[in-house]
Amino acid sequence: MPDSSSVLDPAAPFNARLRYHRERTGMSRAVLGGLVGRSAGWVKGLESGRLLQPRLPMLARLANVLGVDLEDLTGEQGLPVTTYTKAAHEHLPAVTAALTDYPIDTTGVEPLQPAELAAKVAQAWQLWHGAARQRTAVAVVLPDLIRQARLSARLLDGPDRRAAHRHLAQVYHLAQLFLSYQPVPEMLMLSGDRAMGAAQDADDPHAIAAAAWYMNHAFRSAGERDEVRIDLATRAARLLRPDRGGEDLARWGLLQLAIALSHAKSGREGHALGAWDEAHRAARALGDGYSHPWLIFGPGMVDAYAVTIQADLMHAGTATRLADRLELDGMPSATRRSFHLAEAARAYFLRREHLGTVHLLRKAYQVSPDTTRFSLFARSAVLELSETGGPAIRDDVAELSRDLGLTAA
């Protein structure tokens, strides 16, 4: 396995790039092949140069699974990445400007008190989880909220300062969610790092646990090795007392889920299912109707992520059976419902059941157009089905392609 600190030669050909990024994520050839519906031998053929670089839809799927951009696989050949993998939201410049704004002179500035800041953060979470176009909704308030929370954390003192840092960490989580699956990986990592820093400055184990959960997703998007993600989640979980129940148990269970997802991504089935069992027990102990107000951790979320885990483990049949039993209507988050519907579609896609794939992607789009438009799987699957899908789904795929911004309306 290459050293995670090694630098890939910018002139490296596709086959070397594919092997580098696969090994960097800790995936075997069998796992990578299974996740894109191919064999280990096919991956070996690509990496050895025996097989030519695949066509664009398959390149997009490989990039999606490996958590990299298309240009990371194609190198100097280049491809229009934002067209084929990552969309850019119209308000992206305003959010990135707020993240990179460093107010120096604070003369006469009045910081928000913790209670007022908490109310604004709670409102932003309601927009994120309640709006069908959540990126558009939260982008209206996020730039100002970033600036206000940063100033409050800087200007307040004592317990108020720690409380402001706790709320600031959540603001950065909202920024992470807004930035995810957009072509600004450096901003995503910046937000994750700042969120963890704010949580540590708050000296709050609950905030650190949430930061570790979101940082796991940032690491996955950046292609960091699964060992890094698992170590972070494990160390953060040690700060919690799940025996106390409540917030400790919810966030401990959330971190077990993060560990399960990382193990599944690398094909370690026993470890993945063991960690998922821990998350499942924690969620059930919190009550069948429980759902964390902004992390959304609860029985419904854990059950839904079982589909993702089984799909990552290449158990497409199990994943589709679980998907068929999912009850998402009670999940209090449009973005999470849409995400899990797209993951159910991915399970069907692995089985080459294109009718089921398109049906579930259409449902995911109806629940949250924003979530589906920024889904790397949805974009890559629709691209592939545009070329390989049969006449029964042609019109539906063409409509989805327009909805996702892949073709002109």
C-alpha cells in the first residue's frame, strides 16, 4: 500500500492513478470491482494496462466509489469534473467567501449572546432538514451565521465563550453539509477542521463526537484511509458515557455507525456488522420513535444505513431486501430521506435492476431535489443509464438527466 503522505506523479497514467487511489482507501480489487458492478479481474486489467481506460460513466462511478474527482483518475488528460461528478451551487461563492473572511478590526462589534446564537443555529438546522431544496434555503442564512458565530466565539469570555464555540462547531457542520459533493474539497476539509477546533475549544465531548462524525465524511470525501477515520471515531467515542443514555448514548451510537461505514467501505464485513450492531443497540435503547434533533441519529437512520453497508459489502441482494423494508416517512429530515432513497437505488443498481433504480431515484428527487442533484451516485448512474438503459426507462432517464443538470432542460 502506498504511503498516505506520498505524492502521485502528475504525469502518471490512468492505470497507476487507479491503483494509487484504490490502495490509498484500503480497498481490495474485489471490493472496488463489486462496488461498480465488475470483477476483481477487471480492476486488475485496468491497473495493469491490459484494459483501456473505461468510458465516462464508468469513470464517474469509479471516482464516486473512491471518493475522488475524475481529474484525480484521468490526470493530465482532464475532464470537466463539475459536469460529470460534482455540481456547484449558485450560492457557493457566498459561503466560501464567508469561510475565508477574516475580520480584523472588531471595534464596536457586539457579539451575539449564546441563547441568541443557539436560536439562529437551531433555525438553520430546521432549514437544512425541513426544506426540499435545503442548500438553497440554508445558503440564505449561512454566510452571516458563519461571521456572527466566529465573532461571538472570539469576543465572549468564560462559559459564554465555550458555549459560543459549541454553537460555532454546529455552524461549521452546516457549512460541511452545504459544501459536500461540490467541487471545493479544500473548503470541505477547512470546515471540518475548524469544526473540530471549535468543539475542542468548547471542551465539550458531545461537540467533539459530532465533529468526529462529520469529519469522517470529510475524510471519506478526501480519500483518507479508513484507518484514519476509524481511529478518530474511536478516540472521540472514548470521551462519552453511553451508560448515561441521552446525548452520550446517541453520539456514541453515531460514532459506532461511522466506524461501521468505514469498515464496510473497505470490505471488512465482520467489523462493519459488529459496529453496526452496536449502533443499532444504542438506537433501540433510545426508543423506537427517537431521532436526534439535528444529527437525526435514531433507529430509522441506523436501519437505513444498513442498506449502505450491505451495498458497500457487495451484498446487493441483502441490500435490496433491506431497502424494500425501509420506512422513511417518519424520518424528520427531507435530505436524509432523499439520501437513503438514493442509497436504496444504488442497491438496485448493483443488481442491474434498472427499473427499480430509476423509480427510487425519481422518488429521491421528489423528496429533495437538492440532495439528489448533488448525489455523486445519482449523477454517475444516470449518466451510465443514459447510454446503457433500455427503452423501458429511456424517457425517465432523460427526465432525470435534465433534473440533475446533466443535460440542458
